[in-house]
Amino acid sequence: MIIAVDGPAASGKGTLAGGLAGSYRLPHLDTGLLYRAVGTAVAPWEDTPEFERRAIAAAQALDGAHLDPDRLVTQKAGILASKVAVIAPVRKALFQFQRTFAERPSGAVLDGRDIGTVICPDADVKLFIVADPRARAERRARQFESRGQPIDRDRLFAQIEERDGRDRDNPNGGFFPAADAHLLDTTELDIEAALRAAVSIVEEAMARKAKS
């Protein structure tokens, strides 16, 4: 079983994908970490003519065994991730990594921005997670604060809105709900309620699939 979980930054997609992976005993890939790793690798060349070339090389050389969430889940890494994600050869270099992960015999849960539209259009279940931008900014602020990182909430909100726009307008992306995706709004849900709702969606989808 392949479960695709898409959504904007801080919508809860990563936490829900991890919860679904645990519930169904499936491996989980946070594909955002791939882009964060590439972006972080080329941070010294941000806003220089070398940035794109270096990003492509970093994506082609990426070793998935060295994805450290503690190092990569930062404000700066998120901004850099959205900048490298608009580079077509970077996306191409990371595409096969994601497909190979998804095609494991056991199945998998992948979360990102184009899993249901580009990476796994044949996924058994697709979820698209949404939430109010202000709620997402507050969640991300608390996440950073729990890691001891000082946060300017107004600036963070502006960055999230800017990233939303960059992701939506990415000519090489697929950041939109697939036609057969199930929308889940987590604005008013805590993680336990959101996970129950996600599991219910998966159960219903698989039950319909079994009958077809």
C-alpha cells in the first residue's frame, strides 16, 4: 500500500504521515528533507550565479542515509528548499530516489508537495492536508521554539506565505490536490484528532478499493 500525503508547510502532513506509517507499519519518507538537504548544501552560493549549478550537483550526489532532521528542520533550510525545488534538474535528480522508496515490496508512506500528482500518481490513497496560514505559522513557531530557536512570528508568517506562493507558482512542480485526493483541514484539530481522521480516510479508501 502506498499512501501519498501532500500539503503546505506546517499543515501537519509530516506528523500525520509518520503516524500513518506507524499505524500501518510502513516505511516513511519525508521528501521535504531531500530538498532541505540540497538547499543546505548550497547555502554558501545562495543568490549567486553558481547556485543552480551547485544545487543540481548536490541533488545528483545526495545520500539518503545522511538526512538529519535536527539539522535540516530550520527556517533557513525551509527557505532554501523552496528555492532549489523550482530547479527542474534538481527535481529530476530526486524523482527516482522517491520512486524507489515508494516501490518497496511493503509499500510506503511519503509526504511532500507533489507526491500524489507527480511522484506517486498511482498511490492507493492520497491525502492533501490544509490549514489556515496563521495556524501553520504558530505551529512552526512552537516547533522551532521547542528546539531552542528564537522566532519572529510576523516574519515567519510572511515567510510561510512567500513559500506557499513559490510552491504554487513552481512551473516544475505539482503542488495541488490530485483529482482523487482526500482533503483534510487540520486548522482546528490536534494531532490525535487529525490522525484519527487520516486513518479513517485510509480505511474507507482501502475498503472501496477492495470492493472494486
